[in-house]
Amino acid sequence: MPALLIECAFCDSESDMNGYNPERVAGAIFNGICNVFDIEKDLSGSFNENKVYYSVIKGDTLYKIAQKFNTSVESLVELNEIKDKNLIYIGEDLRIK
């Protein structure tokens, strides 16, 4: 059986908590668990069909995602209430529009 070690955050100073968003971390953990254990996600009630979401993969940056979907980094930051535009998580679902 596969195993999964989850570390939500390592904080040894107040500045480490700047930009920490527990909801985003929870979403990334959920996606990771579904991927590791090959569980199908049922997000039908979570996302409105008029909205578009993208799941962050390794190597993604907000700039790359913005270019891919013909939008701006500023728009992604605003839609997702991102406090630190240099900090996104693999598996995190970002709203594109």
C-alpha cells in the first residue's frame, strides 16, 4: 500500500507565516491524497460551470499559467486571493476565470 507523508508547514519564525493560507494547503493535500491513492475526485458541487480552474503542476509559476490561459498574473492573484504571488502549491486548484 502506498504511503503519504504530509507536512503542512514548518514555521520557526513569524515571517514564515506570511502568506500561509490553510485552505490552499488543505486543497493541495486533498489533491495529493487523491493522486497517490488513485481516488477519483468529486468536485461537482465545488465548482461553478462558468468558472475555469487549473491544477498546478511541478514547474508552474503564475506567469506561466497566466500566459497559458491568456490572462494576467494580477488577475490570478485577485481571483485566488493570493497574498504572495511567488508561492503556489503543486496540486492546488487555481481559478482562471
